Amino acid sequence: MNLGTDKDSKKGITTFLRLKGLIQKHPRKLLILTSLLIAYYYCLPKQLFHTPHATVVESKSGKLLGALIAEDGQWRFPVVDSVPFKFETCILNFEDAHFYWHPGFNPVSIGKALIANILAGKTVRGGSTLTQQVIRLSRNHKKRSYWEKIKELVLATRLELGYSKHYILKLYASHAPFGGNVVGLEAASWRYFGMQPDQLSWAEAATLAVLPNAPSLIYPGKNQTELLGKRNRLLHKLLNNNYIDSTTYQLSLLEELPKKPFPLPDTAPHLVQYLAKKYKGKRISTPVDENLQASINSIVHKHYKNLKQNQVYNAAVLVMDVKTRKVLSYVGNTPTDNEHEKDVDMVQANRSTGSLLKPLLYTAMMNEGELLPTMLIPDVPTQIAGYTPENFNESYSGAVEADKALAKSLNIPAVRLLRSYGLEKFRDQLDLFNLRGLDKSADHYGLTLILGGAESNLWDLCKTYASLASTVNHFNATSSEYYNKEFIEPIPTAETKVDFGAKSTEVTIFDAASIYLTFEAMKKVNRPEGSESWEFFDSSKQIAWKTGTSFGNKDAWAIGITKDYVVGVWVGNADGEGRPNVTGLSSAAPVLFDVFDVLPRSSWFQKPLDEFTEMDVCSESGYLATDICPKTVLSIPRKQNFVKSCAYHQLVHLDAEKQLRVNSSCADLSQTVSESWFILPPLMEYYYKKGHPSYKTLPPFLENCRDSNSEAMEFIYPRNGSRITLARNFEGKKNELVVKLAHVKPATPVYWYLDEKFIGQTSDFHEIGLIPSLGEHRIMAVDALGNEVVVIVTIE
């Protein structure tokens, strides 16, 4: 063993000494050789191709949804993941049969081409391998010469040393020219056959295989006879080499050539545009379901045909998965024309929100313990600091439960709630939702914030409602915990994973109980209620939904929420033109429910029981119950409650027959009957009793009794402090100022005074017309019982 080792050592030493001697004897040659090897190693660029690619957007199953052409005007898709077997077989049999055996060049082919060209006196045959063609394509088809051929040969061998055959074949398939502005197999497959490369038949694959051989001379629509001959000769070669059988060969010969390029799929053009801003020149896989996208495109098209009869030309739909926040469908506009802004992406466009922020205020107030679902909210003529909100139907209900006010989308109760909750406070909370377009101060918006004074877009509104729905789902799924990153952006790409952050017992923005009660209120929109002129849909589908209409009928919104999906719809004109009868209910809601009809049925939200507690509330007013209230038990959010006790129930003393009221000024209270009575203020009562026949007004007082506590009457219009401009009629005369009040006993005569001057008397219907001069005026009404009310107005 030692002897062997000694021999090896001696041999190694001898070899080393010989090499050393060679180096010392030929240092220059060795340096040249080393330099050549280094140059050879670095001769191949790190990135062969610097050409721009088209932006390609695919569905979750890999189907092409749409693409944007590359910057240089070529339909050049990003490098393919793999080359389909049929095309690989065809291209190798046509161009390079020994591709998997040669080192980047084929000496036999080069020799044959050289002899043929010399005999012909011109270039009639090329001996390039696919590897050499990849090099030539990467060098932008530099002028052919023998020196250029040598360069290509050297680079081809270097490419073979550095990369696999499969990778080289992918490079060729992705950059080969296929005629016109079509580059690469995938683009060619879509443009000439309208399908993916792996769906090509043998005849179609053979057609594409022969095109790069002379793409400027032969392509679909040009020199069809030559193209057909080339294809058929290749098919015959495939038959002879046993790649296809005779039946396949005969059937392939019968297939026609494409006559002209097909348009690329354009299923989601606005999504393609949106993604191209961030992923330009990339292949983007999305979570969009191509079948759902196609169905919703058809729905939008159907409604567009009806809407444009009212000169309404644009609409948008967004569908999100609540669990994953993935975008399942994205329709940015209708199939209208350029004149009507068909390319504008209305999913991302900021528009007046209409009533879509009302549920957020409702949730916020319950989250703060300042609202209960059945609380009565005044719904009467209202003026706040010169602002006079109106309900959409221009009527008043006097008083309405908070959940019904939300379900009916009443404006006046919403404005009153916002003033009660705090405009600044609510405005600051809205920042937590990151609603683009809502970027001004509370003072700028004022109380109109809740009625569409602010702007946002379908993308942000849908993500907000999806996050609310997910908050409830996560609370139930995690044993009463919240995620600290619940309110996140929608996810339009398949590769992006949702990250909800860490779990915590701390509420993210709103608690699950408040959100759940909001959805319960929004669900009630589906049910007939009174004499509303609402359109109702399939009640078996439990959907929380909210409509919105902006001022001037410029924007119609509808957003629907289930446990699994959020669907948002916008309808209107992209240029901002309003049209009559464009409302959330009549224009957007039908689209919304057609979309829900093509979505899988979804179950309703599980009630987050751990966030609820039970409380006794007044069954008539919805406020916390008192000793004299009829009580009911209500599940409310578990938190400190700031809702007041019911003030609408009073203990009333009646005579023995319960026909008249009495008090200590006219009766012995020990001989009277005491009852709890539901009493609204005069103005609320005036409107409330019209829709509530069971409402009982207070009985009159017994003669000689003095009523010193209750209000007998209240102005309906104008409100105190109003500034009013009197319009003129066609004759140029000023119209009257019609003054109106509500009286608990309408039959009581009321006497009217303007600046202490008597102007008239009314009974039953207390309205009177005045024509005051410019300036400040005092309007007073005194009834026959001595009650009086006064307002101060300024005529401008």
C-alpha cells in the first residue's frame, strides 16, 4: 500500500513538472488559450432577448381572458412554460430532425446547404439548426454572411452548453415569427386558430410549424397554395416517420387553412388594462372564472340594451369571494362605443356614493352603543344649519325604526343620525376603509356625506363590504377572535395569497354583532313593507343588499352581500350625464340579482353569539325600557350602552270612563285611572299617524283642566332660522310663502300673526300663505287654548 502511494506521488510530481515546463516554455500560447476560453464563456449575453412582450391575462384555469399588444406593435406573448408535443414533433421534423443529438450545429446540414448554394450561385438552402435560429432571432436577423454564420455557430454551441434542449426549444417557440405582427407559438395559435397551443390538431400544428420558414411570404391569407403544399408535405413526413397513422393523415389533409387572423379573446378588457399598469409585459394568472365572467358579460349586455333606450350607456360589475378576497369577475363597462366612453374602467372610477355609506354609519353607531335596531328615528321635515335633506320619495313617516330606515334608505333619518353620532367622528372612521376619492375634510362634505356628497368607486366599496362580511365569518370560525388585517385590498391575481394578519380579541374596526345586525337590516329590503313602490326579488335567497342613487340621477348603485360573495353594480353615464329614472333600485338592482342568480347559492351568516347580550327594550319606541313601557327582549351588541331610556311613554291620568285627561287642577287623582301612553311630539305625530292607524292621540283634557306640560303644536315649514327666496311666477309676481304646522288636535282654531300683525285663522288644515317683504320676520301661531309657537325667518 505504501509502495503504491509512493508511485502515485511520484507520478503526480512528474506530471506537475511537465506542465510547469510547458507553461514556462509556451506562456503566450497558454495565455491566448485561456483568453479564448474566457471569451467563449462570456460571449453569450445573460439575456438573449430584449424585445417587449404583450401583457397576457389568464383565468384561474389558464384560459386566455385578454391581452395587450407589446410596445413594438407585435403580438409577442411571454415565454411559454412548455412546448406542446404535436408542435414539437412538427417543428423538429420540418426544421431540425437531429435537434436532440447535435451540439448546436449540424455539420451534415451545413455541408449540404453549402454545396447547394454554390451550385445555384445564390442562397437556396439554409443549414441552421433550431439553436442557431434562436441565436439569429436574438440578434434581430442581422444581414446574412459567412462571418455572421460563424458567429451564430459559436453562440449556438455556447447556448447548448449553458441550457437544456427543452429550454432552447421554448425560446424558439416563443420568438419565432409567424407572419404579420404575430410572434411566438402561443400568439400564433390564438390569432390563427383561436385556441391554446395544446389544443391544436396535427394539421394545425403542422401549419404553424412551417410558417417561420418564410413568415414574410407565406402566412394565413397570403400564398395559400404554397402554405397548403408545405403543410401537407410535412404531414406526409409525419406519416412516413410513424408519428401519425393513415387515418389521422387523411383527416388532417381535409382540414382547411385559416383565412385570416382571429381577434384575441377579449372577455375582461378592463381587467387587462388594470393589471397591465402593474404587470406590463407579464403573463398574469387571475382567480377569475371564465364561465362566470362570460355569463356576467351577457347579463350586462342584456341590461345595456334596455338602459340605452333611456340614453344610459355605461355599467360595471365586480364580484368578490369573501373568504379569499379574490376577484371572481370584473366587468369594467358595457359593450358600448367610443362615443360613450366604452374604454373607461367604471370599476375604478370615483363617483358619488349615493346612499352606500348609510350601512357604515348604522354599524358604527351600534358599535359605539349609540343605536339599537328598533329605535325610532324622527322622519320629519328637517333643516340643519341651512341644509334641508329630503327623502327620495319626498314624503315623511314621522318616526321610523332604525333598521327600517336603513332598509328603505331614508335620507332624513340618516342625516339626523349622522348629526347625532358626529360628522367629524364618522369622517375619521371612513379613513380606515381606504376609500379612494373620499379625500376631503368633514367640513367640506358636511351632512351630505351620508347622502352621496363624497365619492368612491366600486372596487373600494366592494372590498369594504367584503371585509365586513369576513369579520363576521372569521369571528365565528376562530372562537370569537378578530384579524388585525381584515380590511385589505381585493386580490386580482392568482399567485397572491391573502394575509389577514394576527388573531386578536380586539375589534378591528367594527364588532361582529354590529355588522351582523346591519346585514340583517339590509336583508329586510327583500320583503314587502307597507305600500312601498319597491321591486322585490326571490325571497328564498338571503342577500343583504343596498342601493344608492346620486343627486341628479347620475349614478345608480347596488351592492349585495352573502356569506360567500360580494357583488357590486354601478350604472350610469361615464361622462356624468344624469337621466330620469336612473336609480339604484330600477337600474342597478336588477343587474345585481341577475348576477346572484348565476352564482352558487350561499348560506346566511351565522350569528356571532359571543358578541351579543340580551336587553329589555320598549316594544314601541325601541329605546331602553322603563317601568311604564311595554317590554320586549332584544339581542344587542355586548358593550357599554349609551342609548337613552324611552321618553315616548308617559303616565297619563284619565277620568273613570277613560275618555278625558285630568290632572290635579281639575280632579282628585286618587279617583282617576292611570295608563302608560305612547306619545310622539306634534310634528312626528302628524306624519306618523298617517301610516299607523293604530296610533292613539292623547284624549283632550277635561274642561277646566290646565295642560302645562305637553306641546300642542309645532311648525312643519318653515323651520326657525330659515333663509328663504320667494320665486316669481310667469306674471312676475312673487309666489306666496306657504306656512304649515301640526297640531295635536287639528280641529282647534289657530290664529296667525306676521310681525305681531294678525293675518288669518285656520282650522283642521293649518296652512296659510304669506308674502313677506325682504328681511327678517317673526311668524307666530296661537291656538284657541292659548298655546303659541314662533319661528324667525329671513326673506332674501
